[in-house]
Amino acid sequence: MQDGLISRAGATIYNDAYPAKGSTNYDRTTMDSAGQYTPSKSCTHLSRQPPSPQHTPNGDFKLCGYDGTMNSCGPLGDECVPNSAGSTLGGASSKADIFGVLEFWLRLRYDLTTVPWEQLKSVQLKNPRAAPGCAYIPTKVEHIANIITHGTWVLPSMYAGLKLYDRSHTPAQTLAAVIYGAALSMLFFVSTCFHCVCYCNHNRPLKDALHRCDRAMIYIFIAGSYYPWLSLGHTTHPQIVSVVKWSVWVKAVLGIVYQQMYHERYKCLETFFYVVIGLGPSVVIVLWGHEFTGMSELKFGGILYIVGIVFFKSDGLFPFAHAIWHLFV
């Protein structure tokens, strides 16, 4: 309650001290009949309108009159020029100084405690769900979140791919490093390009082409992420693992063809394909009892993938659903 009273007092003092142009007390003499000081007389010159209570003050104004004379307040960098009429405060100058300091801090405190919340209330965090057969249109903040969540990983993924390549000692390891590193880097790069174009450009053909490439990279990355495990892992059933390895790539190609033919149509079927190609190899490996280094990470990755798909299909239900999907990828 005290904070609210102080904030309202600060707003009242501020509005009285710096009346808006067109208001009833703008440019009005504020010295009463008894010669008492009133706030709106503290400054006789302002080079610009002071900020409203809805904006954080940026230090445009400074207090003058600490030498016992009535001075004009100017912007930072200007000199405090004595009023040509001399001091009108008389013996009340010390009270004026104290009141001016109190006014400044109350106004500052009022702005700092109200501005962020007022601005956040006006931000649109999500749009309504897309109609059947149509793509969801993200809000501005969702666009930015989509760009950040994948754009920040473009360079780190390239660096990681190069490190894997440097640490490869056999042709099989080198091929696995190249496939996985390229798939990972291209996934982040294409996704970032697509979301940047959606945010900055209204070229529909370009957005459509990048959207198709973005969806195609999901299939390629799934196949590329399985390749090191299925190629380098030593198992008791190498023939089955080899079949699974190549079947993943076949499914990825078929998924890309289907996605290009029926882009943004039959979305539930497209999601089903993502689940099948993403979890199929893991299910086969677990059911056949294969054990190799990295098995626990493979299972954990499958769980994250399933949880991420829930967010992938939740655009419009809650804010930043697609950006959260990016994090799970």
C-alpha cells in the first residue's frame, strides 16, 4: 500500500510540475498570493516535452537552483542560466531544493515500477490456431524466439562437426562425422533462414520454398543423427542394424517426397511420419536387445523427440510452442 501511495504521489507531483501542453495549468503562473513555492514554477525553460509516466526517464533533465538562485532547467549538457527576474523563492529556496530532489526520485521510482509491466501487457504472445490446411502465423515475439532458438546454434554446430571430423581415425568415423555434422548444421541454418524470411520478408514464393526445405531437413537430420549409432556401434546383429540403417534413409526420402507433394496438407499424417521415422529405429534396436556404447543417450533422445512433437503441434494453443520444439530438437 505504501508503494502505491508513493507511486501515485510521484505521478501527481510530476503532472503538476511538468503540465502537458494543452492542459489547464500549462504555462500558468504558479506562485500563489502568499508567495509560496509550487512545483510547476521550478523550471522556467524546457527544450522538449518531458517523458510521460508510461516511459522510463532517460535523464534528459537536471535540477538547478542549488546555489540559492532561481535558475532555468535545461537538457543535459546545457548550462543552468539564472532567471532574468532574479530569485522568486526568497527564503523558501532550501525547501524548493528539497522538494525538487524528492520530486525527482518519486518520479523516477514511479516510472521504473510501472513501465515494464505496462509494456508487457500490450505484447501479443500468440495468435489463434491456424485453420485446417493453413500455416500458423506467429506473432512478432514468436518470430524472434524461433530465430534465436535455432540461429544461436548454427556456428556451434559447424564447430562441433569440424571437431568430430578432426577426431575421426577411420574412414567409417570420418563418413559418420561428415553426415552427422552436415545434417546438424544444415538443420539449424535452413530453419534460421526460413524464420528470418518469415519475419522480415513478405515474398510468398521464397517463404514457401524455405518452408519446404525446413521440413525436408527434419527428415534428413533424423536419418543423419541415427547414422553414427547404426554405423559405428558394435552389436550382435550387424545384419539387422545394417537393414535398419538404410531403411531410415529410404523412409527419409519418401517422407521428403510426400512433404513436397502435399505441403501443408494432411498435417496429422505428416506428423505420424515424423514419429515413425524418428522412433522406428530405436524401437527395433531395443526390442532386438542390441547393446552398444551410447544406448542410454539414444533412448533419452527418443523421449525428448516425442515430447518435442507435442509442442510442434501446439502452435496457437500457448505462446512460443514452436520455439520450445526447437529446443527439444
